[in-house]
Amino acid sequence: MFPFILRALRAYAPYITLPVAAVVGVIGYKVENMLSDKYTPYRESIQNQRSERQLKSEDLTQIDSLKEKRFVPNTIFEKNVSPSLKD
């Protein structure tokens, strides 16, 4: 009798698991909707934040000469240093 049950379960597995998976998915979806907060606060775009930060941080009329090459680091260790560590 047990081999017949296993054979039947093997043959009808997709018909059994699909409704079970659908029920579990619907229940999970409903529980997640009840528990989660769907409010997303407004944030300004990254490009606008960057442009405002650049305008506040430096005077755009003062441009370094390209002959001085102040933008080239003296050593490789100065290449990718965060602004807070430059001082």
C-alpha cells in the first residue's frame, strides 16, 4: 500500500504543491502588508544634492592653474584620501 501512495504523490506532486505554495504566498503577502510601513520620505535627487554641495563648498571663480598641477598627488598614498583625512 505504501508504494502506491508514494507513486501517486510523485505523479500528482505539481498539482498538490502549486496550490499549497499559492496559499503560503498569499498569507505571507498579507502578513507583510500588515506589518510593514509603506511610507517613503521624499529625498532630493543625488545630482541636485551634489551640485548644491559643490556650490557651497568652494568659490567657483578661483580656479587653479594647470601649470602648477596641484591636482596631481605627490605620492601614491595621497591618491584616494578622503577629505576628512587631508588636513
